[in-house]
Amino acid sequence: MASTNYKELLEAGVHFGHLTRKWDPKMAPYIFMEKNGIHIIDLNKTLVALDEATAAIKNIAKSGRKILFVATKKQAQEIVAEEARRLKMPYVTERWLGGMLTNFATVRKSLKKMSTIDKMMKDPEQSKALAKREKLMLSREREKLDRVLGGIADLSRLPAALFIVDVKREHIAVKEAQKLNLPVFAICDTNSNPEQVDFPIPANDDASKSVALIVSIVGKAIEEGLSERKVDKEETERKRSEEEGIKAKQEADEQ
């Protein structure tokens, strides 16, 4: 399923883990060896993990539900935001707000507020009625909300799953997903605890090349799921149209 190979993973530096003294013993099954004080990730295990993760995430996308991308570390922000936007999936790349999932009702209020400000600014009459200072304050508030919530602006309900880069850094997001029984797909480096997530992908979560490769593989799986969903919907529509045509013909013949 995973559209990659050992050579591609090696070239992207997916195998480079953290310093041995920074490791999490729970990652032991995914570590191949130690070299110059650094743990080397077993890429065969990465390939197996990618197969499992991509098959599962493809099915979620095929069902029409949303997958929330989370990556607030600098080297992963743009990579993740770009892929999520391409797939029309929600994402968080600035800061994870505590309660973003567990207190989703409050988050929805903030999203509604953002939408209201947009309408006010676009409406010529309402915009004209605002004082210059009020406009400036609303504009600043809109920017602040967009920075934190812009990536989830179209999220009307809880996502079906999370895809995370660096579980150690995004531990709050992981805990919230666990509370709500949402499956978590995550890149797990040698300093992470893979047992905290449902689909750990052992890989370097610091190097942008490694992150970009894993994100693109996951993205392709989601894309495949969305494409299959579209084909299924078209096929269902075609069958329904045919059945309606047959029914209409039968009724006409009876008359």
C-alpha cells in the first residue's frame, strides 16, 4: 500500500533517530542499531508500519470523514499545512489550544465569531458604520483567531482521526484524542512512546526531508480514499438513474 521503498526512506534520512541518551525504551522494537551515539531506526519496520497506517487512513478518507493534521514544530509546519490544504483536510500548525477536541463546542463558537467578523467586514453598510478604531480591533482579532484556528475553519464536527508529527511535542493533542477514542496516526521518533498512539510510524520527525516524505505517503493514501469515494458515489448515482429510468418506462407501458 505505502508508495515508497527502502532506498527512498534511506535517502530522506528517515532512519536517523535521536541521541541514545534521549531514547524512550518503548521504541526498542523499532530500533535497528546504535551508531556514533545515535539510534538508527529499522526501516523495514517503518515500511510495515506505513502499510498498516496508509490502509487504515485510506478507509477513513473513503468514508468521507475528516482527518486532522497536527504539526506545530517549525520544520514541519509548512509541509503539513500545504498537504492538508491540498487534500481539503483540517490542520493545526501554529499552537494547539487546550480543549480543541475535548471542548469542541467552545472552539466552534470562536469559529462562528471569525465568520461573523468576515461578514461584517465584507458588508459595505456594516463596515461603513464601524469607527476606524473598531475596524482595527476587529481586524486584529480576526488575525489572531485565523492564526490559531484558520486551519480548522471548515471543521463543523469532530474529526474521525488525527495525523501527528512528533507525539512528544503534541502530547496534549494525543491525550485529547485518547479521551474521545479517536485513532491517532503519528510519526514516532526514538524519543517517543509509540504505545500512546494507534498507528505509530517509526521515523525521523526532525528532518524536513523525512517529514515531507512520510506526509506525502499519508497524503497519497488519503487521496486514494477520496478518489474511491467519488467513484463509488458516481456508480451509485448511475445505478439509481438507471433504476428510475426502468421504473418510468414500466409505468409508461402500463398506462
